[in-house]
Amino acid sequence: KVSGLVRMEKYEEAFSEVLSLSDLKLVVWLCKSAQAPRIFASRPPALSPPVVLSLVQQLGFDLSQDTGVKVMWLREAVMALDAKDPLIGPHVPGILRDVLAK
């Protein structure tokens, strides 16, 4: 199902589905299946702010494996975060602190 969503470029649905499972291996698989620069350069954004924040949180949980993929996606995702967004703004500093502590 998720592979089909990626092929159809329905990234919001694909990432929402995988992130809701809280399975880091699946999140990394999805990141490897999609193209971060394309997703984060699209206008309007392909991923909503809550999905981007959840992605940062889950990718930053364990950087000991698949480090290159995770760091590349984290770099793109963090640049896409808007700390002034009323929906996610209050959560951004804490999540970034947690990721940096890893």
C-alpha cells in the first residue's frame, strides 16, 4: 500500500501511515524509497508540519544505524520546520533538543 502511495507521489499519506506505526525500520525504508530533496522542495509542501515534526522525532530516536540516510533526511526536515507555526511551534524546541542529545 505504502509503495503505491510513493509511486503516486502521495507523500503525506505514505509518511502519515508509516509514522503512525512508530516502527523506525519502516520509516527508514520509506525514506530510502522517496527522494528528500524532491519532497522538501515542492510547493506547496508535500508534507504537513506535523508529519515533518514526527519524522524528525522518529528519525532522531536512534542514529546508530542507517546514519547517512537519517542525517540527510533530518537535515532536509529540520530546514522545513517552522518554529512559528502555531500547530507545531511549541513542540519544535523540545524535539530538536532530544535529537541533538542523541
